[in-house]
Amino acid sequence: MSDNAKTLEAMWPKPSDFQVVAHLVRAGLVESFHHGIAAVTNPEGKVIDSIGKSKRLIFPRSTVKPLQAIAMKRVGLNLEGAQLAISAGSHLATKAHIELVDQILSSAGLGEDDLQCPSVVGKSGENRRASYNCSGKHAGFLAACVAAGYPVESYLEFDHPLQLVVKEVIEEYTAEPILFTTVDGCGAPLHTVTVEGLARAIGRFSRDDEQIRDAMLQNGWAVDDHGADDTLMLEAGIVAKLGAEGVFVAGTKEGFGVAVKIADGQLRAAALVALSLLHRNELISTQSFESLTNQIAEKVKGGDNVIGRLESIV
């Protein structure tokens, strides 16, 4: 086994690295638990709060889309508003979402056939590549390639010039080297980061990258969809982005960052834990915390009545 493989294995999370972070309560009794790892970083990138072993590596999944959007802008992407927001988003393929994707492609002289993400059926009912929840990012990748004069046919290759800039941005913002790269569900390169490195990255992004940040805050529906956990937080002024397999990040304009990884891969507890950590560290008001918790926390029904809910125990 190579030294890099040994390091990767040593830093990969084990069941004992996670702690109970949330539970589902029915009629006053705990029915289910969720375990997680989490970290909170300050504007200097130092860990000020953590749960479990926050130095463990994870796949950050779609939570790094804001960082990928930074790379797009660095090579020349020129988008604004909702188009910029969806390039950092994981949309639900409504008609409005697909219109944004089509607009980005058209502005670059490209079409849907240039997308290399999978084809799926979205809320619009159409089976097309633009319906895939990462198609906004892929359209942004392609438009950035056109702006920079990079080849579009190979835009997802690990050694493509744009993907090398993405890698540089992730290492810069997490302040750690990338130890392993594979392929995400959408076909794009996927790099490992530590939980605390991910918190550090979203904190810096939320403070320093005003154009992308503000586009996300002002167009939360384009990042996900109306009523989604990260959209609700964006609408409340908190930078937020979900990722597959129970990963969630949140950041403040002052540069504080939160990253959460839920062990079982479910997202239902992730935003709730992130909110609790923001509140525990006095980064959001009690009023905002309670309002968002009431909207985000899954309700437990007993017939037509609510008899419990998912609760963070952070």
C-alpha cells in the first residue's frame, strides 16, 4: 500500500468517529437517531466547535458547488443573478430552473447536447439532461470553457484546465491538500476534503466571494427550490448548500463556517444540526433559529395530528 493510500485509509471516518446529533421523537419517546460529524470555523479558519472527529475525510458532494463557481469566474465566466446562483446550485428541474440552464448554454453558443450530466425526468416531466440537478453547474462549466477558450468536449476530465482550477480553489479555500479524487454522480471530478476543511471553505466563501454569495442569497430558489432546507436558510440571510449523502454547509458574511456530515447519508437532520451549531455559537439570533427550525424540522404525524418532530441534540 502506498503512503498516500495509507494516509487516506487512516483519515477516512469510522463508525466510532460519529456522535449522535439528532433524534426523532414520537409522543415524547425517541424513535430514531442520527449520528454525525461537524465543525465550526472562525474567520481565520480555526475550529471553534466540533462534533466527532472533524479531521476525517469525506466526499463533500454538491456542497463544493460554490467553490466550483469561483473557478468558473476565475477563468472568465460572466453570469449574474439567478443564472449565477444556479451554476452553484442543485435545482429540482422546474420549468423555471430549466429555462435558466437553457439561457446559460445559449449565451455561450451551446445547447443541451453539450451537457455531459445524466438525463433524468424532472418536475417539468421531461426526460432531458437539463433536468439533472447539477445541470446548472455543468452549463456554467461549459460557458466558462467557452469564455476561456478551453475545449468543451473534455470539460469533465480530471486534467482539463478548468478542473485543475477547481482543484486549486478547493485546496486554497480548505487550506489542505486533496488526497483522493473520484467521479461524482453527475460525472464531474469529486475531491475528498476534511469536515473542518469544508467548514473553513464555506466560511471564506461566504465572506470573500460577494458576487456569487449574493446571487445565491437573492435567488435561493435557483440554488435548490422553494421550501427546501438550504433555500429557506438562504432566504433568511444564511449562506447554505446541501450535498448528497448527508452533507450540509452553512456560512455567515463575517466568515464563520459550518460543515455537517450525517453518517447514514440522510439529509433530514443535516440542516437542523447546522442551524443548531450556528445558534450554539451565537452566529444567528434565537428568533431566526426557532423560525427556521420550525420550518425545517421534520414533523411526526399521528393520524392528522403532529405528535413529535426531528430534534437536534447539539
